[in-house]
Amino acid sequence: MAEIIKCATRDAYGKALATLGNERDDILVLDADLAAATKTGVFKKAHPDKFIDCGIAEGNMMGIAAGLATTGYTVFASSFAMFSAGRAYEQVRNSIAYPALNVKIGATHAGISVGEDGASHQCCEDIALMRVIPNMVIINPADDIEAQQAVFAAVEHDGPVYMRFGRLAVPRINSEDYKFELGKGVTLRDGKDVTIVATGLMVNEALIAADSLKEEGIDARVINIHTIKPIDKEILIKAAKETGAIVTAEEHSVIGGLGGAVTEVLCENYPVPVVKLGVYDTFGKSGPAVELLKIFGLDAENIAKKAKEALALKK
């Protein structure tokens, strides 16, 4: 049996930034006094002349990032998701997205898996907040390989990008030769009975759920939606037509996140039953990350349960 490699997507973010610093002269990285946690410290060590610590002032950091971007730099601005999307929301909207500046927001420590930091830091609203901002691209990678590739793709995109990274080490599901395509979903497992559409750390759980469903005679398709905006409408409509039922799985509120994006596409193009799995309009709480994910039902067992509910709704 192959060894399971685990790595936090925030670690991959730091490594990717350091690589970009070696390859490009236009890269600047800003952080809000959290370089050790966001892993921008890896970039700082390699390229101290291209790094700015803005202190605990996230709104100010986004304003600085916007200003630097107007002078031709590609700027990465990093903090925890709660502060990048929450505290600095107005500056992200008005200073970065409105003029469509080349600022890439690296938001780490997203979701319930922040663990012991508790409800104040477990941001399960950030995707919803960023989705409603025009010009904003949203990426939520499933593993370290995809996270690195996402950073490289983000720097090539002309305009603002919100990248969501996790604190918890998650299993690697992609091979070293994986090629990330912005805006394109990935079918990881084919199936004809039901489709599980997952993002972030829930992608690995979706694969485990598909295996358990297979043992019960249920053929589940698994799709990784790493780019939530713009979302891959084609892959979703195809799955709806071919399987007739959808389950969405995300470490985010079921309001306004992946589930909302998927249902919007299907309601307008090919309506089928959709069952959403995520955080159900509640705040998180402090505790070990893995235990919290189970408490909130963000695991393979609950995905399989929701898949059966979706199957029961098929005509």
C-alpha cells in the first residue's frame, strides 16, 4: 500500500511564493504580522527585500497592496481568512476588486479545521463574501500539489484572486505531474448513480465516501471544484444529466459557498436534486481539528449519508 503523504495547503503556499520570488522580479509579499502561521515567512527568508510586514492592520495592508499593484507589481497579501475576507472586506472590495488590480489574497486558516483557535477564527463565511465581489476569482485547493499549482496559476491571471488555504495537514490526492487549470473542475472518479461535488479538504473525504458507497452497490462520481468562481458550469451540467442527483461538500457555510454556486448553475440549466453538506448556519467551536470535523459532519461518513438522501430524491 502506498504511503499517504499529508501536508497543509498553507505550507504549499509558502513554498510556491518562494519559487515565484526566484523566477520573477515583480513579486511582492505582504503579511499582517502572521508570517510564521501563513507561511509567507518562507518567502521572507528567501527574499527579505521583497517582503513587507504591515503589522496587525489588515485593512491597511490591503490598501498598501492596492497601491503597489498600481505601480506594476504583482502583490500577494496574506493573513488568516477571518481577517483577509472579514476585517479587510471594504478595502478588498473598493481598493482591489473595483479597479481590478493585480493583488492575490492568500487567506490561510480557513474553516472549522483551524481547531483550537475557536469560533472567532474559524471563518466559514469567506467564500460567500468573496463570491459577491465583481472581478474576484476564488480558488480553494484540495491538497498541497494543487495549492502550489493554484498559486502559479493565480500569478498568471490578470486581476484579483482570493486563495483559501488550510491549517490542517491533509492527504495528497494529486500526482506530481498534476496540471491546474483555472476555472476547470476535475473528475476524480466516474460514476452513474450520484455525483459528489467537493472542494478543499472535503475532496479527500468525498473519495473515501465514494469507496464506501461502491461497497453498497452505489456508483458515485466525484468532482473536485477547486475554482469556485468562475465555476465550471459544463462539468456540473454534464454530471447532473448523467447521474441525476448531486451532493455538495465543503468546509464552509452551506449559505453562499460551493453549494450555493452549484445550485445556481443547475437551477438555471438542468435542475436535479441537490443536497448540500457543510456548516449549517452556525459558528464553530474550539477543539482538535479532526474531532471538530466529525462533530460538524464534515467527513466521508456523512457525505455517503447525504449521497443516499440525494439518490432517494431522484425521480
